[in-house]
Amino acid sequence: MQYAFFDARVERDVVPITTFRHEPFKQQLLKWVGNKQRFAHEIADFFPATAGTYFEPFLGSAAVLGTYAPPRAIGSDIFAPLIGIWQALKDNPDALVGWYGKRLTMRAQMGKQVAYDTVLASYNSHPNPADFVYLSRACYGGVVRFRRDGYMSTPCGPHEPVPLVSFEKRVRVWRERVEGARFERLDYQEAMSHAKAGDIVYCDPPYTHTQAILYGAQSFNLAQLMAAIADCKSRGVHVILSIDGTKKSGSVFCDIRIPDGLFEREIAVNVGRSMLRRFQLSGETLEHEVVHDRLLLTY
């Protein structure tokens, strides 16, 4: 199958579309597979000029929400420890800083490997946001991996996690950017069912070709997401979907089944070198592992 992909923000059709410029926001709070932090502003450039409520039902690192910084938003995810972090950011940022600082102190006292193993064992015995915020920053390559039984399996990374003073600054910056948001633990279908005409829904689901290691990704059903998107579109909701495009620097096209007529536009976004392959091929330069995402819009 022949398929053309281009640089970010270049349309496949010839109809001129007005885009809006958003400033890059580089203050990443959480590391995450598929994190959109570096190019979230490019995605946000294609959002409608006006909107009601912004929904992000696959929240992850919240890179797009944090960059867009909407006045009204609902960020949601099915993963309880993750949502616990975002709820703490919004409602009790001092507690979030304290969680991270306590585990950095353990690292200084016990050594990085023993401290990591201790925190990881604590998390796996009782998944919780306090352990998880540290693990996301200290795990190998920032790639949080899960077994099918939900057990987090990523080893300790060789790097030093960001120091407490830097993490606290990021918390304060992020707290301001999510001032208008609330965070809820919701299945994406339930979250999207609340969107009304004029609202925006940005979907960044687990990618079928690369992200089976993510929590719950093994059972994720893309056809069900497409049905939820179609339902939103029928109600006048603006939906944007990030999904697999090309990998291995364009030599492999991820042929995802997309219902005819569901999306009105498609943009290719250059997302750089694969974070997951960086984890798998440690020490290699990865010139041949550049990835493009497909950005699909219902409007």
C-alpha cells in the first residue's frame, strides 16, 4: 500500500485550513511512553478556535492538556495511580512534592538500587500514586512497563531523577496550567459520553503497534474507540485522534482500520525517534527509528 506522510502541520488535502499557534511547553512532569510533550503545541494548533470543555480521556502525561491549558477541562484515565497523581497536583500539590521528596531521601540513604526495589515492591503490593510518581521518574528510560497481571516490571534506570527543587518547580508550573481542569478516574467511553456540542475531545490511546506493555493496553479495542468517536461526532463534538502512522523512518506504515467518513482531515506529525525502541536498543543512535503519528480530525 502506498501512503504519503509529510512533516508536522502539513495537510494531506489542498483545502487551506486556518491553524493557531501555541507556544511549546517543555516542563514535563511525568515520563510516559508516547509522551507528546515535545510536539503538543503542534497538535493544539489544530484545535478549533473556540470550544466549550476540553476532554482528554487517555490522560497519561497530560502533555497536550498542559500545553493547551484550557479554561475548562476534564482529564481522565482508567489507571487509578496515575489519576491520583493528577488529583494531588490539583488539590494538594504540597503532598505530591512530599511523596517524591520522601523517596528521593530513601534513595540518598539506601542507594538507588535498594531504594528503587523497595519502592517498586511497595507499589506492586499496593498500587498507589505516591510510589508511582517516583517510579515514573526513576525507572529505566522512563518507560513504565506492566505485565499482563498489572505488575510493574521496569528496572531501575542508571540516570539520576530530577532533583526535588526542580520537581517542585514543575509542580507549581503545572498547577497553574491545569487551573481549569478536574481529574477523574473514568473509562474513556464514559468520559467521552459527557462531551457536548462544541466541546473538544483529544484521544491519545495505546498504540496498537507499539504499546501492548502499557496498563490495560492488552485488552484495548480500537473499534470500540472508533464507535465512541462516531457518537461524539454525531453530537457536534470536535474529536482529534493521535494514532499509529509510520515507524522505522517511514519504511513501515501501520495500517490501522479507520471507518470511512469518520474523519475529515489527516495530518502527519513527526514525533522523533521511538522512545520504546530507545529503551530496547540502549546505546544506539536510532537514525532509522523515526516515527510519524497520524493526527485525525472529525472536523
